[in-house]
Amino acid sequence: MQANVSYVSSTITMLKSVDLSDKIRKSGRDDIVFVHIPKTGGTNIDYLMKAISADSGQVFNHRFSVKRQESVSPNLFKVGGMGGYPSQEALQTIKVKNPPRFISGHMPTGLIEEGALKGRYISLVREPVERAVSSINFDYQRGYISKEDVETYAGSTMIDNLQTRLIAGKNHMDGECSEDTYREATRRIEQDFLFVAPTEAADSVTALVGSLYGEKKVASARLQVTGDKLYDEKKPPEELTSILTERNQFDTRLYHHVVTEWGSFKDRYVREMQDSFEKEGTYTNRFF
């Protein structure tokens, strides 16, 4: 396995503060489960919640990590895979904690129902070819795949329509991804999610999550930036693009659905503030 040459960007961005409607702000009093789809820009949210929970003690934060396997990428979902979905024993350790609880992981929906938690899911969704190529770059950089294996990896090793399956839930991680799977994913977004946003809105979502827990000033940097890429995520080879497009047709539909739904959600419940930043030291920044 080659060395991990990923890095944290040297650029720190101060995010615009957001003003939330009372309806959304109340969600911070209940449990939130972040369905963290790999390579969609959600790592900053995890770091933010670590900082908030450690500093304030007002929210219990827990990350269900993917169990490491020799020579298998933690990003890789195969058919039937559950990622970091917890066992019943692990879930019991969370249930005894008082809400609000912020729980995250590379895992499908289902945890709120199984744990009888009071709350909603959130997630980020990325244009599917870009997301898959980013995952391939990540796995190549860490030596999980070689360049010669990429087309086989993309065409049969990686599960198809991962984002649709994860949002539809744990019962949809095996078998065919069908129209029923897509309908279940969109039903869940409407009924069980506080919101789902496109990756392009990751900064707004990070600021929103901070605001739910009283954090008004949030800064971010790009984390786990891949330093040894095989492909440009926005311009992969035509053959690879063709394979990924064919295998992720439901994810493409889901992505466009999410873009529309997020626009409506933001218009109704979220207002970005045009901050006028004061001199350094007049407020506390969360650099995470």
C-alpha cells in the first residue's frame, strides 16, 4: 500500500452565519442522525460536532466508524454492505444517553427506527459520477486499487446507486436497486429527513448544523484532500464516465431531486447572513 498523501488545505474559510426559522431551530433539541455518504463533503460536519460536544457538553456526539478490514477501503460499499451500521449492542450504548444526540457514520438509514430515537436524518448527496471518481481517487491513493483495476472496480466491485440505497435504508443494500428503491428514498427524504442537500451546499449545511447547537461563527478547511489523483472528478475518461453513469441512474435522478428540494427548504427556513467580521479576538472561531 502506498503512502497516504492526502492533506488539509492551508486555506481556512469563514462561513456565512445563518439564521434559522423557529421550526428548524427546535430540531436541535431532538436527535439527529447524519447519514454520511462517502465523498460528499461531510467530514467538516463531523469535526464541527466533535468541537461543539466537547466544548459545550450540551449535545452527545457519536460516530459509528466502519470496521477496518485488511486491504479494503472504508469508503467501499459492496452489495449487502452496511458500512458503519451498528450492532444492537452498540446501539444500546447510544440509547442510554440523554438527547439531543448527534450520531453519524457511513451507513444507511434505519437507526432512528431501531433505536426508537426521537429525531430526524440529514445527509449530503453529490453528483454521482463525481462522487464515484472521487472515491476511486481516494482508494487509489491509499493503495486499495491499481490503475489497471479501475474499470472492474467501477463496473462490478462498487455497489450501484449507493446514495439512493443508503437513503432508502438498510433493507435496500442488497439485491437490485429498482424504481421501488428510488421511491422509498424520496419518501424518506420527505418524511424522515430534516433535509438533504447537494454537496455544493456543504458550507451552508455546516453553518446550519452549527447554528442548531448555538454556534454562530464557524470556519472550515478542506479535509482529506486527495493528493495523488488518477482522474479529474469533473472530467474523467469517457469509458469510466459511461460505466458510472449506467450504474448510477437512480443516483442521478436523486441528485437532481435533492437540488430542487434543498432550494425549497433553504428558501423557507434558512437565511444566510452577510457577516461584517470584526477584528480578530472579538469572537471565538471554531477551526476544525
